[in-house]
Amino acid sequence: MKKLYYDVSKCLACKSCEIACATGKSASKDLFKAVGEEIKPRSCVIVKTTQGKNFPIACRHCKTHPCVDACIAKALTYDENKKRVIHDKDRCIGCWMCVMVCPYGAIRDNKKLKIPIRCDLCADVDEPRCIKACPVGAIMYLEEEEYDKILADKKSSKKSL
């Protein structure tokens, strides 16, 4: 199954991924209308900068998924077939246990709606919106084997220098 991968050497911190994500989570699905919505849409991906590197942070849909284990309401489950964490908003009680245990800091609280904000890989469309929004291709949606090949190619090209 495909996962999100990031090339921090390319990320400009332009936040296009954040805007595309928030717009996709809005009721209107339109940037200009979303700004005026009563419940402001929030992005599931957030771009951080540290030590001169920019990097997007979003749910990694971990194989070990500590958020699922910590969820006392069983609102988070791991779909073995799709290899992703699924959030049932109707079961969620807003206890924030998932926020506290996420090793990547990828789950944030939404105090207004009393549910966590976490990436669902844009389950309503074919491909996560952040990928198309990234102007430099810093966000990739690939099979693990495809990403491993990219890393191997990068390593071999560095050795040849």
C-alpha cells in the first residue's frame, strides 16, 4: 500500500500542502469559501522548520500504531488491508490520548470540534491533495518498494561523486 514520504531537501515551507489539505477538509472544498465558513477547516499536515530544514508532518499510519492502542473509545482502528489508521469520529470522545502518544507529533487536537486532527490520506479522493499541491515534489505517495529504490539510487549517486 502507498504511503506518504517527504524529501526535506526539496521542501520550501511554502505551506501549499497545508492550504490544499485544509481546503479539502472544508465543507465547500473551495479555498475562498472555506475562509468564510463558520467552522474553519484545519490542515492535517503541518510544515515545521528546524535546523534549517523544512519538513511536513502528517500521520505516518504506523505499523505499530501507538495511537490505536491508546484510544480508550476504540475510535481508532488499523485496517490491515489498506495499511492505514482509520478514525471513527462518532466514537471519539476527545480524550487526546492519541495526541499524547503519537511519536511524530502528527496528531493535533481540535478543541472546537473535540476530535483530533490527523491525516486520512484524503480518503474521499484518489490521492492525497498535498502531493498535487507541492510545487517542488517534496511530498511523494509511493509504495514502500518504490521509495526504497529512490533511496538506493540517491545513495549510489553520492558514492560515485
